[in-house]
Amino acid sequence: MFLLLALGLIFFAFSALAAGRVVFAGQRDRERALAAAAAYAATNPRKRVSRISLTNLRRIATSFLADIWLRINPKASEERTLTRLQNAGLARRISPRGFLASQFAAALVMLLFGFSIGSSFIGHVILGLVFAIGIVYISEFLLSRRAARRGEVMAASLPRVLDQLVISMEAGLGFDGALAHIVQRGDGPLIEELRNMLGEMKVGESRQRALKNLASRVPGEEIKTVAQAVIQSEQRGLALTGILRTQAADIRHKRQQAAEEKAMKAPVKMLFPIVVFILPVMFLVILGPAFVHSKGSGIFGG
């Protein structure tokens, strides 16, 4: 049964790839013609054509798997995936469709693995579904965890960056110049996002639009609050240095309060492992010898 299912899935995959090659035949012929025209000055044209063919095949397979996964999973969407990849800092490494295709391919592999280790038909089905759903949720969890860690790092470095902005602006630089000065000498995920914002402004985006894009890419409320404050200061003509200094102080105060709350919750969280794991061991160490001694004396006394 499992062998027939595996053969059917393999036949289905090859049929889909063949159909994709037929659909994209015109585009492939144009790319081959361009490659052949450019190959007059190349030393190895066959290698160049095969590389282009592998690229087309990979693109077709990625698009095909992503389309299937978007239809199967109602919660999946390219916009949501793009936002999550941006929050995790992976938008430049993998496209939304590439992530969805990889997720679906991993689910298929785990589905086949679950089918292979089951002891009965129901066991095949249950294990296959459990492994497939599990790998999907694990990938979602890892992506969310990476985004949360990245947001925490950016929130921790935000007050320092705001202080540097204030100092640079008080020294005579404008907002854009101060931001460029910090970006050139800084490092980290927040500096990377600020560098992307400056790039958007250089290609023609307004500062307000670039700030809104920054707030949408970065997880956490701190960046959104700072971006909104900067936009409102420009619209109302307020002093930007004072607002940035106030925002830095507020973020530090909120982070200090959050740290104090975690410290106050620590004893309550430690109560359960103390009661379950530590106290029984202490009772065993303290009362165990007395119990053994009393049992031994009772035996010998009798």
C-alpha cells in the first residue's frame, strides 16, 4: 500500500513538472535563444544552457508546490508569509513562495515517513498526518521564535540608537544625515532595517512612507511608536530632538518595568519545580536513614 502511494506521488510530481515544462515552453525557448546568442563569446555554452534549464525547473517546481499549498492551507498567504519573513529578517534569503514550497515539500516528506513506519493502515494514516502537521507547526514556531528574538534585540538597541540620533542632530546634522552617520558606523538588525529605510528614501520614497514601511517590517510596538512620533512631529512642526529623547526615556522605563515584573514572577514560577522535584528529594534524604534504621532495628529486635 505504501509503495503504491509513494509511486503515485512520484508519478504525480513528474506529471506536474512535465505540464509545467509544456506551459513555460515559449519562455524557455526565448531564454535558450538569448543564451545561444550570448554564448558566442562564452567558452562553454552547454554548461550555461543547462544552468538556465535547472533554474527554470527549480522555479517551476517552487511555483507549483506553493500554489498547491496555498490551496490546501487556508491560513497560508503570500502577504502574511512575506510579513513574517520580514519580521524574522529572512525576506532577502528566501521568497514567500519559496518558503511555502519548502514547507509543503517537508510536509510531504514527513507524510511519507509516517506512512512507512506505521503498523496498520490506520497507523500509516495517523502517523503520516501527525508528522506532516507537526513539521508545519514546527516551521511556523521556529519562524515566530526567530522574529520574537530579533524584535527583542532591536527593542533593546533602540534607546541607544535614539540617543545617538539626538546627539548627532544637536551637533548640526539633519535627521537623514544623522541616520546615515549612525548606519555607517553601526551594526545589528536595527541598523540593517534603518539602512533599508535610507535606501527607500534614496530611491524616491518620502520619509513618512519609509517610516511606515519600517514599522510594518519590524516586530514590536516600540519601533511603531517611534515612527508615529516622528511622523507627527514633522506634520506639526515640533522639535524632533526632544521627542526622540522622550521616546528613548519611555522605552527604557518600560523595559525596566518589564524586567521588574519578570523578577517578581520568578518566585511563583519556581514554586512548582521546588514542590515537585526538590522537596521530595529533601524528605527522602532526611527521613530515609531514620526509616531504614527503624526497620532494621525492628527486624533484629524481633
